[in-house]
Amino acid sequence: MVVRCSDQIGGPDRRLSGGDPVAKIVSIEEIAPAFKRYVVEAPEIARKHQAGQFVIVLIGEHAERVPLTIADNDPEAGTITLVVQEVGKSTMEMGTMKAGDPIQVVGPLGKATHIENFGTCVCIGGGAGIAPMLPIARALKAAGNRIVSILGGRNEGLIILRPEMIEASHEMIYTTDDGSFGRKGVVTDALKTFIEENGKPDLVIAIGPAIMMKFVALMTKDYEIPTVVSLNTIMIDGTGMCGGCRVAVGGDSKFVCVDGPEFDAHEVDFDLMMKRQRIYLEEEEIARKRYLEKHACKAVDGVEVS
Amino acid sequence: MAREKLEKKERLKIPRQPMPAQKPMDRIKNFSEVALGFSEDLAVLEADRCLECKKPKCVDGCPVGIDIPAFVCKIQEADFEGALAIIKKDNTLPAICGRVCPQEDQCEVVCVTGKKGDPVAIGRLERFVADWEMAQEGEVKMPELPPPSGFKVAVVGSGPAGLACAADLALRGHKVTIYEALHKPGGVLVYGIPEFRLPKKIVQEEIGNLEKLGVEIRCNFVIGKTASVEDLFLDYGFDAVFLGTGAGLPYFMGIPGENYIGVLSANEFLTRVNLMKAFAFPDYDTPVRLGDNVAVVGSGNVAMDCLRTAKRLGAKNVICLYRRTRDESPARLEELEHAEEEAIDFRWLASPVEIYGNDDGLVTGARVQKMELGEPDDSGRRRPVPIEGDQYDIELDQLIMGIGQGPNPLVTKSTEGLELNRWGNIVVSEETMMTSIDGVFAGGDIVTGAATVILAMGAGKKASEGIDSYLKGKATAKTA
């Protein structure tokens, strides 16, 4: 049984303890090919979540602990929103869950984004990285910043959360690999043009594939623009216990789960990080193939196998 | 069962009974428990070796002060239920402690029988009675609870310290909720200690017994993140908080090459295998990478667990690198012996100084420095000193750091006003276990630094007394 959120937040008796550790999926909707938006009833997390933080999700006894970014939270309703791209076995299996299904969620983990009025902030979101950017852009806008969002994807359909990002931004720039929407090219091309036309912004935040963040960091280093990236590495507990998520930042070993996930982009050793992200590539492929063979029918509806 | 008491001379003639165990070559192929436990006959025979000293030294040697001669005496009479009742007065988790306590440094080291021969196998007897109870049909007998006190206590962390504290608080009539960050309760008993040394079924049963006492366990809840210590008082209505968050911050050595793929902390390795069941990948989703040549740095219990786990996962060459000698090894003797039987390649007086990797970032080997023992250091142990020019290379597919853990800072850093020492451990009053914050208590590895299960339990138990007095004080203040 899930403790009702009304019992927990703002109600007459705010005292709570215990209850079942299992949260519940309120709704699932496909927002782009292989992208699903989950609203999850998790009142304590919804109440505490700040921009930049993440959760770890478990979908069953056999499951791995998957770190996922939080795209939105509603403390009143006691829900958080997760936007998940189906890339491997766990995220595909998660995509077959239904509203009302139990799910284990722990968080909010990691440090919150440092929010202040910097001036002009360029928020660069690539692919699934747009989801965690949304609460950050909102928080920066609320703090008085001018928000220029550069969103990139392979094609138009993969630039997710556009209406929400438009609302959180003052200016929008889009790039697609195939030129189907916005400018043809990658986000760094758009960033360069923006800087040449408008001068240097006060802050750049980039969230997306490691390779994208690496090239954003290289460019802004030349321009000497302070830049923050949010890293997504392999982790287990998310509380600083295993050290599997460690990255080299400024020559020191840092744990993404507790020291991050955000770091100074110019200090991150992206090459090492990309190597470490591939540790279990072989096993991920075994699990994915095995899952697809077992669930061949389910693969047809929605999951695109490339 | 009426039985003549044996004469002292007769008792001394009985040799210490060896623990039945799986054969080394069989057990390295499975994760089942290595030590199989005493039969009833063996237990009675071993118990007969106890001299029932008038001033038993063993009781002083036990961190929780179990009345050892009294329970051993009950075993002599084959009154196993009676024996367990005596243990449970001081120890709520006997099946666990019987397995993981370093008895050779505690109760057994001071045993009078052991002065001329081998000490009474107190730990094995403790384990025997706990297992005996679990094997009985029907419900485990639970102690009667006093009427509810009306007070609520939050216990942070469900490892040995938290479990012991929660049990004692429940027995004093307080309403206890345990908050656990991981998705299963038990802390190091579940994520750290492997199945072959402590079956998870045993941990589950002990935790189940705790729930029968009315203790509520909330998993997936990170104090410091999901709620702060302050929230526990203000929003959740707790009257006191116990912090038993343990030593959950892995140490690395700070040598070149530590970020190569295949270099990982003992915590990560053991958590993948024990908690996430990576040994059963792909039936379980979490994988673990191994290879033929595995080295573990360190020689404590955690290092032994890693070495023996790697062997069971199929590694061909499993090497232990320890900078001191076997004599200084902090591991429990039984674990060390078991590891030796399982053909672990122990390299004493050896320490890695650099880790090698290839262009793909994969670890390929390590440079090992030979050491010798020099002058004693602060801990009283002789300090390992590098022998100049004496280095060699080893080939490796994986290197596991089992060199210890620091206090996990998640709770301590997020709690304002909590006094810490220079290592980041929480400072407590020795008498009450209260921290610098009123109503907040702490115990276990988060206070002492990485130690043993039984010391953490002892601390949890002691804190429960402190908490109980604190709450009684509050009750008096209310009525006054």
C-alpha cells in the first residue's frame, strides 16, 4: 500500500513515518520515439527535489539500480516526472510498465544546481539531456537570468519537451543532425554563432551525451565562459558508497553521485569518463538482446531497435 | 535431560570440536555457506569443555557482555531454548554474531580452557543455538513487550548498529522506524558480507523478528536527502534520532592508474555481487566484470570476502596484496584460514605503487613494491617500509581496493551543529552516546571508524540506554 500524499504533505497531520517503500506510477506517456514521460507518486522526493538532482529507480527484484534525472516535480500532488529514453534492457522493460504499477524510487540524490542571477545563461540540452535541463532553466529564469536555450537532437521528433522549454526560456535555438528542424548541425555550431552575434554569455550549462558536453567545454574554454555540465555515469547506490561513478575533475577523483552530478566543465576529464561509461558495454548488449528475444512482440510496439 | 556433570579433568580431555565445513575444492564453485554448523551432539560435546569459571573472563571479553558460561551450561543440558534465551538478553542477533564476530580476539582469547589447550568454541555454540531455533517448527518465541511509551525514535541505517539499537528500543516500549538508503535492510550484512559467510536468509529472519517487535523499516529513504535529521523531529514527529550510518565511503590509494576500468572499490564489487546478485547475470540485471587475474589490496575481512568471491566467480589467479605480514592481518582467523585453503595467492609485504592500463582504459597490471617491517607506528604495529629497488610487475584484469572505508558524509554534512572529529566521525558522549545535538545519538562505524559487526551492535545497544534515559527525562519534564 502506498501512503497517500494527502496524508503526508500539508495535511492536518504532517507527522509521518514509514509506510511502504514502494512508490507508484501515476501515468506513462510516449512523448517521442523511444522517449517516455513517467509521473510517479513519491511525495517525499517531490517535496525535496531541487533543480539538478536525480533519483535511482528499481523496477523489480531482478532489476538494476538505474539513475534517472528528474524533469519536473509537483510537491502539492506529491509527484515527480521522469523522462526516460529507452536505450537498454532496463529502460525498455520500464517502458512496458502501466499506470498503477509499483516502482521503487530513491532520492533526490546529488547536489542541487547553484542558482543565482548570473545574467545571460545559455542552456544546452542534447537528446535525453533536455529533461534534466528543464528544472534548471526554470530555476535560473526565476532567479532573474536571461535564458537562451539551445536544444539539439538527431531529428525534429527527438527534440523533446519543447513547449516546456519555450516557457522556461527567453530565446530558443534548435539544431538537428538531419536539418529537419532548426539549424542543421550540432549544438556547438549554434553556440559559436550565438557568441559571435551576441557576445559572451555569463554562464553555459550543457547536459547531453558526453561527447557533446566535451565539445561544448572545449569551445567555452577558448572563450573563457564559465561552464557547468551534469554527468551521467555508471553508479549503484547513489550515496557515495561504491565509487563506481568516479570521474577525474581537475586531477582529483570525484564521485558523481554525491560530489556532482554537476561539475566545472573545464576541469572534467571527458575522455576518461567516456571510457568508463563503456565498462559494461558488452554486458549491456547481452542483456538487451536477450530481452528483445524474449519479448519480441513488445519490441514492435514502440521500441525502435537500431 | 538429567545428566551427570563432568569432572574438570574429564572436561579438559575433550578436544575442541572442529567446525564441519564444505571442502575447499567444492565450495569455490558455489556461494553456499562454507561453515556448516555443529550438530546437537557436537554442540553438547563442545559445551562440555567449559569449566564454568566462577569469575568468567569470557563475559568481559564480549562487547555486549553475554552471560557465556550460563548459556554454555544450558547447552550441556541440551536445553537449547534456554541457552538462546540467555543470549538474547544481551544480543538480539545471535545467528549473525555467531558467524561474524572475531571471537578469537574477544571471548575466546581470554577463555581459561584455552590457557592450556584450545578455548571453548563460544562463537560456534552461539551460532548453533540460533540456528537450532530457526530450524524449529512454528513461530520464533518473541519477548513480551512493555506498554507503549508514546515516544517515537528514528533509527538511521539498518546495519548492525541500527538493528541492535532498534531492537532494544522496541523492547523498552518505544515506537521505532528504521530508515535505510538501499532497497533492502541489513546494511553491510546484506551488501557487504557474502552469502557463503552469512546466508541472507539468516539476516532476513533476524530482521523479520525485529518487525515482529513492531519495528517499522522504511527502505529507499536517504536521511540527508529524502529528509534531514531536522525534518525527522519537526515534520515526522520523532522524539529522538539514532545515527548508525556506518563507514560507507570507500578509500582508494591515490596511486597512478586508479581510474582504469577494472579498478574498483571492495564496496562496489561486493555490492554488485551480494546485493545486486551480479553472479546471476543476466537473470539479474546488474553485471560484474572479472577476468582471469584478480588482485585485492588489503587483508581485512572485507578483503577476504573479495578474494573468496572473485575465486567463486571463476577467476583463475586471485592475489592478495598486503603491505604487512600474516600476523598483522586484521581479518578474522577463520576467514584467513578459509581463504588459504581456497588457494588464494597471498603476497605479504607487498603494495601496489602504480596501476597499468591500455589505450581502451582497461587495467592490464600493476607494479608491486616489496616492503619490510620497520619501527612500530601509532597503532603499535610495525610500520611497513618499502625496500628500495625491490619492485615487480603483475598482470591483472581487475584490481579491488579493500583497504578500508571512511565515514559516509551524507548525513553528517547535511546536519548543522553535529560535532565531528578530524576524520569526519561523529563525536558522542561516551556515557550516553548523545551527539552535540540534543536528542540525536550515534553509534557504530560512523563514530568509531570501520570496526566489527559486534562492536557496532554493542554501540547501538548502549545508545538505546542513552535514548531511553533521555526520553524518560523528557517524560518527567512533561509531567512536572
